[in-house]
Amino acid sequence: MPDPSKFRNLAIIAHVDHGKTTLVDQLLKAGGTYRENQAVQERAMDSMDLEREKGITIKAKNTSIHWHGHTINIVDTPGHADFGAEVERVMKMVDGVLLVVDAYEGPQAQTRFVLRKALQEGLMPIVVVNKIDRPHANAAAVKDQVLELFLELGATDEQFEAPFVYGSARDGYFMDHLENDPPVDCTPLLHKIVAHIPAPKDADADGDFRMLISNIDWDDYVGRIAIGRISSGSVQKGDTVHLLRADGSRVQGKVTKLFEYSGLGTSDSAVGEAGNIVGLAGFENVDIGETLVSNPEDEALPFVAIDPPTISMEFSINDGPFAGQDGKYVTSRVIRDRLEREMKTNISIKMEDTDAAGIFSVSARGAMQIAVLVETMRREGFEVCVSRPKVITIEKDGRKMEPFETLYIEVPDECANGAVRLLTSRKGVLEHMETKGTGRTFLQAYIPTRGIIGFEFELVNLTSGHGIFSHLFREYAPFAGEISTRQTGTLVSMETGVATPYSLFALEDRGRLFVGAAEKVYEGQLIGENPRANDLPVNPCREKHLTNHRSANKNDSIQLTPKVEFTLERAIEYIEADELVEATPKNIRLRKRLLSANDRKRAERRAES
């Protein structure tokens, strides 16, 4: 009979860039995943292209290592609050967490968010104080901060007594004590995991098969894969099991394939045992939060509550003049199918049809989460237009309520006053300010979620790229009033054609340009920024008429200032309510909703009347 006590299931949680994925690399190495002569893959768990480019974890992923007779299942979770649902749903799969904290920065906003969920689920933490080799690192002070955080989040006595490990994931060593232990390898951390992370306490090897689905994967051969921890019993390929759906219905099916997660991939498994995390194929329409059982009379297992979305954006077909030139998927039907498919694997994203044909309202935790979805879609060959993010407001006791967040900012000392002014202009209220003597000032503020949209770009400009900020949803509170986030207008193209150096050189005096010479532009496209608050119609396609006195090669001497390059996130935060971002596989363009100047004037007159 299989022994569930040999399994250890844990999630690794941390703030962005505190070394979480690098730590998984070291555990994989220590668990013998790599042969002696095998090339070691850096950040092996960041499998998506976007994760490698951005340097952050976006999707929760599983792996496992075998060490001294124990199977240690590890779930690598995102550290950004926008992807918090990826973390929340795996809490039912694990029995403990590794809390990774930077030895200089200490616990940050997202650390609080995920740790609160873990403590509420009764999970046992082990604290890893990472990057102790950083300049100005203060591991002892960080330990005090973590203990204060445990108290603040209502940890039990047992959770408060969590063991601490100190080390450097990059250099591959951890130690129990800062003073006496020499830095060697990862063995002290593995000992702590086996000793302090409990075995699956509710795993019943003799009972009927039951499994809560906490994640969904896809395989090109067998289709959708339901991932979860087996609560009781065992399962093997060919078994008949029943899916208990969220709507109360029950579906019978057969297990067509069984996976175990080990090292850098998956391996076929003969049998899934109680307490282990497995992947199971055989159900086409399985969803996260549903339960698989062998006995059709069993009840569904409880699923962790997911925090609601706070912002929404409109997705629409690309109706511009250049539609269909870059992408393969351009119709509203295929865009709708793609969004529905995303909802099945990402439970924090919701999609609804709107009154207008071909326009869908997509709600999520934050602008970055939707930007990642749009970036993924354009890489898959979709063309789509997206609007500026809007917060989701609610009515309570006859009052309009909007989401508010706690904002944490770290800036150079000389930029602190500017950061406070920036907060004030966005209806933020400063709650705490601290200078640590390292040339950096830490600010904590209470701010509407609307005020955070576009905040990053202004902070980067203010601090010349040295500012850092993170945020955490706090509550719904009364509407804070109007917030003016963009003080400038735009230069709007009057013509469709190719931008010429001659015309762009003349327009440089008007403001900063978003397009370069020889780029195709169309009527209604935003081609630059006007320092004044109004929109200015311009012609970027005008050519110089040649005469006896003006030769054709005079243009060769024109030197244009480099154009402003927009990332997708920056473009989404930059636009106003009457503008859209056109995202195609090859281009990111900013445009007006109504491309024709006459249509825009008519709409303005209707709005005024």
C-alpha cells in the first residue's frame, strides 16, 4: 500500500524578483534533475516566452524532486498581484509554503497578499531569507519584519514559530544560522522541508478516489489535463471516474492518461497515489475548482475563494484601414473563442458580451494581467483593439464605491517630494514615509485603483528609472472624484499613407513623435504627443514639392529625433477613454475610436447637447 507520509507538497511564494525561480533551479539541481554533464537551464520553470522576457513568473507550474526517499512536489507561483488567482487556486494542492524574502528589501506588497491566503488556509511556512550577499543586506532586521508580518496577518502560534533559512539562491547555498554555519549547498533547506512541511494530513490511501482540480494544462495529444492533489484513494489509466461540475451536474469519463511532474517535465505514471500531485486526462470540458471522484455519490471538495476582478477593458475587432495585413485571426468570432478559452485556464479573467457587435468586456485583477493576455494573443496571430482600463465600481447603501489599493513606493531621496506630489495629483493619501539611510525613501499610500493606471510611467520619468512601486488591493470605498492622469494632447494624423522625413521634421516642433520615417499611418492614428491639452490634426505624409531651386536629395540631410517606442502595457496606460490600442503581430498603434475627424466632431456635439 502506498505511503502518503513520503510526500511533501509546497508552494514557493515571493515578491517579484526576490529569487523564487532561481531557488527552484537550485532545488532541481540538488534533487538530481540534471546529469553531471548536462547543461543547466537557467530559470527552468519560466517556460513561457513572456516570462523569460519580462523576468517574472506569470503562470503557476508544477515540478517535483526525489530526495532521501521523499517526493517533494513544488509549485512555482507568480509574485505579481495581478496574477494572484494563480496563487490562490494552488493553495488547496499544498500543505506548506516556502516564503522567499529579499535580505535587503524585506517582505513586500505581493508577499503580504499571498502569505495572507496561505496562513488563512492553515499552511505551514518556512522562511527563506535570500540574497544575503547583497550590499546593505540586513538579514536580522528582515527576520523581525517577517515576524511582525506574521502577527499582522493573524498567524497561529505554530505558524509564528516558522523556521528560518539564510542564503543565496544564485550561488546555491543555504544555512540554518547566519553566524556559525559555513555556506555549502542546499542540504539545510531540504532538511527543513522534510522536517517542517507536514505530509498530506487528509490523504487517505484506503478510501475512494477523490481529487480537487486546482490547475489546467494542455497536451497536443490528449487535450485538457486536470491537475490537482489526490485527497484519497488511488487512480490509474483506464479507471472510470466522475466529474462533479460547478453547476451540480455529474459527468462520467475514463482516465486516458496519467502524468506525474518530475524535474523539467512530465512522465507517464502507472498509478496516482493519495497525497501526490498528478495530471489526469480524459475530460474535455473540465474546469478549475471541480472535483473528480470514483464514487458518484461523493460530494464535491471545497475550493478556495478567489478575489473578484477590479478593472475591465474592452476588446474589439480591428476596424482600421490596415486590418488583416499582419494577423491571421481578425473576426469577432475567433476573438470571442480565444477569450472563452482563456477563461477556462485563468479563473480570475471574466469575459462578457456588450451591447455593441464585436466588442467584448474583459475584467481582471490588473492592467498587467490583461496586457499579458493581449501580448499572448498577438503572438498567436490575432489582431485586436483594446481600450483604456476602467475600474469596476459597485453600489452600496446608495453610494458609488470604487476599489482602493495600498501603494508601496521606493525612490531616491531627492525624488521623494516629487513622488508625494504625484500621489496627491492622483487622489492618493500618504500613510507612511521612511528613510533608511541608504539613499532611498520608502512611501506607503492609500490610493484609488484608477490613480495607479499610468502611474508607473510617470514614476519612471520622475526618478530616471530608479523608482520601484507595487500595490495591493485593500477595499471598496466611496468614489474619490475625477482624476486627471494625462496632461497632454495628441497629434492625430489627417491622412492615410507613408510618413515622410520632410513632414515629420516640421512636426517635431509640435511635440514628441510616435512614428518614424517611411512608416505607414492612417487617418485617426495618434502619431505624436502635443504638449498642450488639446488634440491637433496634422499631416505626416506631406512631401516636399520639387522646383528648379529645390533638389530631391535635400531630404538626405534631415536628422529626425528617435521616436517614442511604446510597449503594450505603456500604450494601454497612455490612451484616454476616446482612444484605442491596435495590437497586431507586427505593430502596436495608438488611434482614436472614431477615425474620421468629422465623426469625432459630431460625437462631441452630441455629447455637449
